[in-house]
Amino acid sequence: MAVSTRDGLKQYCLRALGAPVLEINVDDDQLEDRIDEAILFWNNYHHEGITKVYLTHQITSTSTITLSGATGFLVNDTITGATSAVTATVSAVDNSNNILTVTDISDTEDTFIEGELITTGATGAVIQSGGVSLSEMDSKYIELPDYIFGVVSVLPFVDSTSSQSMFDLQYQIRLNDFYSLTSTSLIYYTQVMQHLALLDHQLNRDVQYDFNRLQGRLYLRVDWNNDLVAGDYIIIECYRALDPSNFSRVYNEPWLKHYTTSLFKKQWATNLKKFQGIQLPAGVTLDGQSMYQEAVEEINRLEEELLTKSAPLGFIMG
């Protein structure tokens, strides 16, 4: 029977352990945790656990501050933090939610502090807990979703209002007007394109960046004030985890089913080990330790199999 849902995977693994003939002494929350653990391991190490995507992202420009009260603040007012001494310009006021939208923050490294007094002239209010939300133009980094596992590159920024680079293909086509594929050898065309690509790579550096998956922040090593414009889009070449809720065939992956079953067995044995040696009616004795050792061996074998034998289909010969 094909498995196509998370609950279907759970029931498959329980049946593999003997349910409903045997009572599997594992709480449902424990089963859910083991499924999450199995999927995360599969995402991290299986060649089909992640997929390359091109993520489009719009640069945000508005920072917000939530105050104890926004009454009295006006657009274009300059606000000052009593403790941080940071200043900013008010661009919008939401009196109903006590939120100020601000621009031109003087110091985004040591910005406004939660709990400090914000003043402008005779008006003042306290910043609420969690009330400072910096835009990407101010924080100088981009928050990426949790499902992004790695960033390959950030595509170069293109300013459509400026002249094209002399090493841009369209520029070269217009300048020389000799790229007619009906009369020009493809060999010569290929050589010219490779030469132009080499010059472009040497003279126009790719966008530099830093990304750590656990931090979830993409730091672009660019001049944010000149290289980027608020509201523009950037394209990020990255790898994202394959989400089984969107691609249900993941649940039917044989390795994942076997690995999840072994994790269930290990959890079951862990629970039973607490009653090791207790004799049940008819002389039956619980032996969680043997089951635990068996599960650990299965898990180690499956993990080794994934790490050493898993490969894209292109590498399989037969």
C-alpha cells in the first residue's frame, strides 16, 4: 500500500512493528517527534531531500516602532531615543495600534532599545517589548525561510536606468553586429562568448554574501545605499528542503519508511527499558534493552547506507 500522508507513514511504521496485534507503548507526540527527526535527516543527507530553486525577494524599506502611545507624533518629526541617542524620521503614524513607521535611522548597529523613552519635542512614549522592527535596508540582511538549507549565489543586480556593461551580451551584439548565426560559425561564436564571460568574471565581481542556515540571515556584502533600491527584487539561487506536505511521494520513500520504523522501535524500547526485568503474568519478562540495541543497529545501518550509497540517478550504473 502506497503511503501519501504523514499519518499514513505513522500507521505504516506502527503496523511494521506489530500493531494492532501488539500494543505499541509510545505516545503520539513521541511518534510525531520521531517523524520530524527522520524527515530532517532525510532532508540533510539524501540527494533528493533538497531541490534547487530561484527565490525572488523584494527589499523592504520601512522600519516600525511600537510605542506605549503614538498620540502626538507627526509625520516628518525627528524622534530620539533617550538611552540610545539614536534618531529617525517619522514617515507614518498608526494611532490605533501605536506604531510609528520611520526612515533614516542614524545607527542601525546600536539601534533603538526596547523599554527606552522616545521623544520628539514635548511628546514622548516608551518602546514596547519586541517593538523595534528594522527593514532590510536598515538591518543590512535578509531573513530567509527555515526551509532554505543553503545559498549558492545571488544574481548580479541590474539597474535598468543605467547604460549596459560593455561586457553585457546585448551590448556586444549592438556594438559589433556580427552575431548572425546564419552566416557565422558556431565554433567562433562559442569562443567569443566564453572569452566575454571570462572578462566579465574577472572585471565584474559576483555579489558577495554570507549565509548560515541556523541563523537564517543572508548578509549581502554590498553598498546598501547605492547598490540596492527599496522595493526592488533580487533573485537568490539556493537549495530548499523538499516539503512532504507539498510533495506527498516523499512519505512513500522506502528508506524513509524503514528509518522512521527503526526510530519508532528505538522510542518504544526506550520506554520499555524503564520497566526492565519486571515479570508479567504467565511468566513474561520485559526486555527493552535487546529491542533498543536492535533498533540502534538498524538506525546505524540505514544512516551508513544513506551516507555512503545514496547517489543521484546519473551516477548509478547497471
